[in-house]
Amino acid sequence: MDENGVPVGRRVVLGMLALGAVGVVGGRSAQSAIDSVRATVSNHDPTGLSALVPAAGGFRYYSVTGDVPRVADSDYHLSVSGLVRRPLRLSLAELRALPHTSLTRDFQCVTGWRVENVRWSGVALGDLLTAAGVMPGAVGVSVRSSDGVYTESLSLDQARRRDVLVALEMEGKPVSRAHGGPVRLYVAPMYGYKSCKWLSDIEVTAQIRTGYWEQYGYATEAWVGNSNGRDDAPTS
Ligand SMILES: Nc1nc2c(c(=O)[nH]1)N[C@H]1C(S)=C(S)[C@@H](COP(=O)(O)O)O[C@H]1N2
Ligand SMILES: [Mo]
């Protein structure tokens, strides 16, 4: 079990053992071996253990399903449904044509790593909600990943913040597949687990739904520096 009480998958254990073995070898070839092992571990890591392995650029690639969904840009659609007057189903081209918001903020994972000054661009989630027309009685927004497992949620007020984006670009380029492309959520003031990768569905709900990691004890109110028992400096 890891610190969250989640069983550690056999593959992950094998991956970490392999890393230990590589560490003994040392030298330049060991670094490239670490890189390839890290890719394997990250892709099969249901626990966040790959966070123990340093990664270039500071980001760790996470996928709770051990999979990196592949959605062709031409097949991509984002649905906005639930308590809305006008349910939406937007193609990537339609999303690209909407007004964009850009911001540069730190990205902080609750396991401790932070990448400073990451530039993001996309459609403000609040603008999509306005376009869809939120109905009375709505309280929350629940998002789902096309990996079929990962979910997250925000209160309606949080979802309408101008620093919460349906992100299409990261560091001036389309969001890569590993980072959740073609479209991911980016919730600037909260820990990384709120930033759902491979975003496929946005549903306006009558209550706040428990997200994937929140089932395992992470805070629903995931403010960086003010939740999860951590005292990180707020992202800026
Ligand atoms: N679909 C999906 N989204 C996800 C995750 C995941 O495992 N699956 N991990 C979350 C966590 S804990 C973090 S810190 C960030 C990591 O983003 P990155 O993989 O682009 O570094 O994605 C978040 N969104
Ligand atoms: Mo994370």
C-alpha cells in the first residue's frame, strides 16, 4: 500500500526495482535507461510513485489507468451537459475558434513537485458555461477524462474563475498527448490533480461529486498551500 492506502501495482513495484538496479550501474547510459524505465513506470503508475523519479522539465507524466489515450484531433469532441439550457458538443476546431485566455502560472502536484512559470492558453471554463447557459439549482461542475476513469469536480464559483481553463496550449504549443492533449483542464490555483487530462466531458451538476483522487482522501477544496495538510507557497 502507498501512503494513500492504495495498493501498489505489481508492475509499479517491478518498475521501481528496475530503477534500483539501474542506479547501481551509473554513468551516462544509466541515465537513458532511467528515462526509458521512467516512461514505463509512469505509464503504469496508479499511485503517483513515478513522482519519486526526477523528470526533465520538472513535470511527471501521470495516468491512473496506465494508459495514454490517443484521440485524433479530427475526432475530438468536448461535451458540456447536465443542468444547462444548451448542451454543447464542440470539436477541436470550434474550441480553437473561441476567444482564448492565456496565463503563466506554476504547476504544483500534491506529492511535492512544482514546475514554475508554465504558460497555458485555452478557453475559460466559465465562458463555456456561459455559452451553455447554467440552469438554476446548479452547484458544481464535474469533468471526465476520455481515459474512462479519471474525474474531477469544482464548485460553480470555482469553475467560473478566470484562471480555470479548458487548455489547448501549454508552453506555446498544442497540449501534448502525455500532458492530456488535445484538451485538458487547467485549474491554476489548485493542486495538479484538479487539472484533468484528456478532457472529454463537462457536466453541470446539482451537487459536488467526489473526484478520482478525492475517493482516496485528497481534499475537494484543493487550494495550493491551503489544503491536503501541505504548506506550499501558493502558485503564482
Ligand atoms: N486523466 C488524468 N488526469 C490527471 C491525472 C491522471 O492520472 N489522469 N493525474 C493528475 C495529477 S495528480 C497531476 S499532478 C497532473 C499531472 O499532469 P502531467 O501528467 O501533465 O504532469 O495531472 C492530473 N490529471
Ligand atoms: Mo498530482
